[in-house]
Amino acid sequence: MLERNQLPLRPAAPGFAATWVVFIAGVSVALSLLFACVTPFVALAAVSAVVLPQRMAVMAVLLAWLANQMVGYFVLGYPQTWDSYAWGLAIGIAAFASLAAALAVLRLSADLPATMAAAFLAGFVAYEGVLFAATSVLPSGDDAFSPSVVANVLLINALAAIGLVGLHAAAAAGRGLVAGRRGTVQA
């Protein structure tokens, strides 16, 4: 079982962290195609914060955001307008705010499930807060932050986070793919 002192997980097998970063970017493409405007950046940021070294987590979020924007503009036909570009930038800032909040939670002393939940919730609050603040200067629909919309975004992110944690746990169960700061991880 993983211990709190093993966060963030460190790659033991060569290339595991790089593979995870590429995987996160690929997941972002798939989820962007599936959910369009509700890509679960909170889940991607929170799980990356917990399972990757900080520099790699930043790279994962950056690549996920870039992949999302490319899918949006080149595949889904997002409008080529100033406000569309500005919202894309705001989403990127919100994704990095989510990552920063999740990374900040890692400094707290808690067991692994509590740490993961706190990283996710802190990331969600930061993400939604940045997007809400953006509505003060960018055009937005009246119901963009209605309880049902926020609940839907929360649900999509929670399901994505559970899926990503499950995939990472499966990789860890492959024995020797990930190791903690002290000792090895036992699946």
C-alpha cells in the first residue's frame, strides 16, 4: 500500500514519468473530443500533481492544455475570435491554478486518500474560481456557473480523476514501475 511519504511518486523504470506525461496529453485529446468544453483539467492537474514530480506535472498540464486547444480549433471548429482565444487562455490559466492548488495540498500531512481528495477539491475550487473571475472581463452565458453546470463539471472531473488514479494504480501494480521517495511501492 502507498504511504503519504511516497508522494509525489517517483519513476523507477526509465521513461515512466515521460510516458505518463504523454499519456495525460493523449487523454486530454480523447476527453476534449468527448466533452469539448468540459475537458477535465482539474482531474488531469490533481492526478499529475500527486503522481509526478513537480516539473513533470507542469509539463503534463501544459501538454494537456495545448492538446485541448489544438483539438478545439483544428478538429471541433472553435470560432477564431478574440473572445474564443481569450477563453482558451483563461482555461489554461485555470488549469495551472488547479495544479498549483493541488501541489500546495501535498505539503499537508495526511494519509494518501485524504491527500488525493484534498488535492482534487483544492484544484477544483481554484479552477472554477479563475474561470468565474474571467467572466468579469470576458463574455459568458448567464447560466455558465449555475449549480447544475458546476455539478456537471465536478462529476466529469471526479470520474476522470478516479479513472486516472485507477490507471496509475494498475501501472504501479505492474511491480517496479513506480517508486516512492523512500523504499518501493507495493501494490
